[in-house]
Amino acid sequence: MVSFRADVLNLLRGLARGGLLSPVQAWCTQSGQTRVVEHDGNGWVGCGQGHRHWGRHGAAGLLLLDQRLEGELWVLLQHRAEWTANGGTWGLPGGAKDSHESPVEAALRESFEEAGIRPAAVRVFDELVDDHGGWRYTTVLADLVAQVDLIAQAESQELRWVQAWAIEELPLHPGFARTWPRLRQRVRSRQ
Ligand SMILES: [Zn+2]
């Protein structure tokens, strides 16, 4: 059951991630609650390519594939809320990796928090690292192996299954736009 308090915490954490509220402010707002600051990866950091990224220890996202629908390859995309970084673009569920997490653990945790995807419904088969020099984004590639009820949290306008061929027609998050051709290659080479 998702409680009202959990919703509020999710919203605060989302605001912090979007740069609208620092994690410390979020924590102070929720004085006595430690859930918001348990994510020690939260924070902005620069990379060797001159970008600014969310995730002090890097970040990870989930490329979730479903090939059961009409025999086509479908990918789960997140339409990012307007107030987030790169708001309004389409990308993958994911976010900052904590220091104690593997990229797979981070991607699965974020996917559950942001989209309600249970780890048990996912079978990971590959990882792809986008190394910016001093900062890395790991895309975790996985198959959907069980029914999931998608739950869009505050950071998502929408969660949608999109056919692979149609992805490039959407306004994509710049990070996802950069890695999608390599990801598609990985997926194709497996088939
Ligand atoms: Zn970068």
C-alpha cells in the first residue's frame, strides 16, 4: 500500500532531484525522517565532458523490453515531468546510484520507486556503460517476465510502452538519445 506520507516523500525527493529543492532542505522539511537522505548519491556533479549530472556516484536506468506484445519489440519509456531536469523529454526510469549499490541494484530500485516495477518482474541480461570521464551512466537491459501495473510517480507525466522503431520520433532526453543507437544494437545482436 502506498501511503500519503510515502507520496509526500516521493514528491520531495523528486523536487530535490529536479534541482528545485536540495536534499538537505527536503530532509529538514521532513525532520525526523531519514528516508530522503538515505540516498547518498543524490546531488549534482560535473563530468569530463563538461556536463552537469544528477548522481554523485553515477546513475543508472532500466531499458525494459517486452517482446510478448504482437511479436514486436516494445520499450518502456518515461515521459519526464516538466519540472524535472530535461522536463518534457522521454527517457528511461532511473536515477542516482548510491555508493553502496551496483548499477543493477540502482536501476531496479529507481524503477520500482518511479514506476512501480517489481524487481521480480524483470530479468536483466546486459549492461551498457556511457562513460563521460569522472561520471558514468549505466543502462541495464532487461526483459519483462511478469505482469506489471505501472504506477507513474511525481517525476513522470506518463509511462508508455513504445515500439522500438518509433522511439526516435519522440523528443528524447539527451542522455538517452546518445545511448539509444548502441542500446538498439545490443538488443538486435541478441536476437
Ligand atoms: Zn557528462
